Amino acid sequence: MARETGLSVEGLNSIVELLKSKGIVVVEEHIVYIGKTTEEGLSYIEALPEEKVAEFVRSRGGSTSIEDVRSVLGESIASIGISWAVRRGWIRIEKGIIKLQSFTPLEKHREMLTLFSNAREVDENIKNDAVFQELVKRKLINVSPSKRRVVKLAIPYEDAAKLVNQKPAASKLTHDMLATGSWRNFVFKAYNLDALPPAIYPGKKHFFKEFVDMIRDVMEDLGFEEIDDDYIVPELWNFDILFQAQDHPSRDIHDILVVEGYADLSMFRDVVERTRAVHETGGSCGSIGWRYRWSYEKASKLILRSHTTAVTARHLINRKPPARLYTIARVFRRDNPDPRHSPEFTNFDGVIMERGFNFRKLLGLLAQILRAIGIEKFRFKPAYFPFTEPSVEGYGYVPGYGWIEVFGAGMFRPEVLEILGVDTPVGAWGMGVERLAMVVYGIDDIRLLFSKDIEFTRTFPYVKRLYMR
């Protein structure tokens, strides 16, 4: 009705309620079910996983290994596809070898996914369709109830027209009406407490931006200073000053993104020489080092920073205590996007350098930060990191999803302290801001944090920082 009349839903609702109060119309309400293909279902419109598996086995002459299927189609498609292909009787598996028995393309399944790519009502014929029920069970089509209101004339149209045209309606009595006496020419609407008010949406920041700002407020209250640095850094800052050997697997191109070119490190000769000494022989801190020939050329190679410890550690070089530093910035790694991973994400790194600081105080500080940003349920677990000892991992609990890792932390090793030129204990941590937000908001997919869906983002209230305790 709103589309045909050009009226707003709120305005139309008020008119309908007025006509209802006069007995001109009746309003019936009933529940309908709306179907919508999920994101996973949309990815299968061209071919379902079992079709991909069957087609692949057929392309291999009707027989191939499970590992072959996984390596080409990927773990997710292979796992789902093999399971459903076996269930349909298309394939059989003998000692890790898949053999094709038969194959019938699932045209109706794909037609159904296409049909519901835009949300639509589920009629009785579709509701009872076996293919539709299967897709709903596989969570490829989502079905949700929706309330529908239908307006019908309660009296003949001619009588309704006479009643409507009797006198113009007014919703309120004004001073002018009283002064001129024109109020006699109006029929006043009765107050309807059930009528919907107009929807008003005030402007606000994106909820993830608000969350980042809240972390900044927490850190400033704790006396920390925010710092920043370039996205592109030499390997010296990203790895070497953190006592990571130059042949360590984390430097492999499958983890980091390499930029063409080299940095000029001539102005950091004291840091370079300390780094060389510690890596090769352990320096004077009591370590034996990595026992290899350290390469200046590799240390100067440019990369996109893979963690923001490269920022916080660099700002500690030759610094005198006390120092409380943190950064919230983007980092980059070669990774495949999924509900928990992204090739570009936000790191929240911090370091604290104070005389007498120890691991117990670090755990207390981390617990204080987590509670302040709204994470009440968390736990610590012993861990290993190349540049801290002792080290710890932190996990936060997402209701309905389980525990997810949200940070790593520890005390800088003596080798790192010597490279940085400091003689005071340093506690450090690195937190994934997206994962922290997932725990606080109860979101099970990291990609939803960057949603451009206005209706979705409106469901998140303004975040208020909890009192630190």
C-alpha cells in the first residue's frame, strides 16, 4: 500500500488506524515465512560442493585420491562435497581412493538457490518441497517468520467514501482553530497508543570505530602514550631487533608481504651492531645467540609490517624508564579470509618499561585492560614467542561460538633488551582488535565488523567503557 500510494509506512499506519476506528476497514495479521539464500548458498549457485567433487573425480578418469581432491578443491569444499557425494551414492571410497559410481547434476538445487537469492515468501508448495527442505537443513537457505498485516474494507466502498469525505480530519487542536472557529469543520482523530511513531536514526560512528576509540580511552586512563610508524618497514624492525633469526619460518614469503627495495640503515649503526652481535654470539647478556652469520642486506629488505611490535619495540630503543607506549594500527600478512582470519587487520600492541616490573604485574595489567573494554570471561595459557620469555596467550569467550585467541604477551628476552639498549624489564603484548571486538559484541565472523549494511550496523548500541577494577 505504501508503494502504491507514495505514503510513508508510518503515515499510512496512522491513516489505517483512523479508518479502523471509524469501522471502515479491518486489519488482519498473520505470519508468513521469508526465505533468503545465505552467503554460503550464493557461493554454490554455479555448482554445489558434491557436484564439484564428482566433476573432479570424473575429470581424473573416474578415480582419484582424497588428498588429490583436497589439494585442488580445498579442505572446506572437499570435506562437504565428499560427504554429500557419498550420501547421494555418487561415489564410494576404498582405502583413501574415491571412485565415481554415478552423477546427476543438481539443477533443481541450483534453481532453488537462485530463486531465493533475493528474499521472497515461501509458499506451501515450496515449503513441502524435498529439495527446499534439504537446502534449509544445510543452512544454504535461511527461513524466518515475518508478520504481515492485511487491510480490508469492512463496509461497501460507496458507504466508505461517504464517511471519509464528510469532514477533513485533524490530529490536534491549534490556536488558530480556536480563534477562527474553524475547528467545527474538522473531525479530530482519537489518540492511538498502538500507532507506530516515525523512525528517526541519529548519525553516529561505525560501531567498530567506536570500539577502537574506547580502547584508546582505556589506555590513556592507564597513562599510556600512543605512537605510530610507517606501514613499510625494514626487516630489522619487524624481526631482527626482536631476536628472530633471519632463517626463521615466519619470514617466509607465505607469511609476510615483501616490498621491492631496501632501507638505508646507516643512521642506526649502534642498533645494527648490537643486533649483529646478539644474533651471532649472544652479545653480553649471557646468551649464545643463533650462531650464524647475520646479514645486513636481509635486515634492510623492505616489507609490509606483519605486527605492530615492530613499532613499540623501535620506540623503546635507547629510551630511559619509565615508559608506557601503545599503538593501534593496521598490519598485513598473506592469509586467506575466513570467519577468524584476514590478510589485513588491526593490531593493538603495548609495552611497559618500569623498574621492578615482572610477569605477574603484566598479567594483572592485561586483566585490567580486558575487563575495562568489556571482556569479563577470559583465560591465560602458557605459550612460546621468539622475543618474550615467559610468554602467555589470552583467550576470550564468545557465547555460542567458544574460546578464541585474542592476544599474545610476555616479558622481553635479555637478547631483545640488549639490542634495544635498555636495562629495565619490559612487558609487551599484541592483541587483535577485530578478535577483541568479536568477543565484546558476540560476533562469530570477523568480516561482519566491516559490514556496510546500514540496518546491520544500527543494531549495535553505543559502547560505553566499563569502570576499570
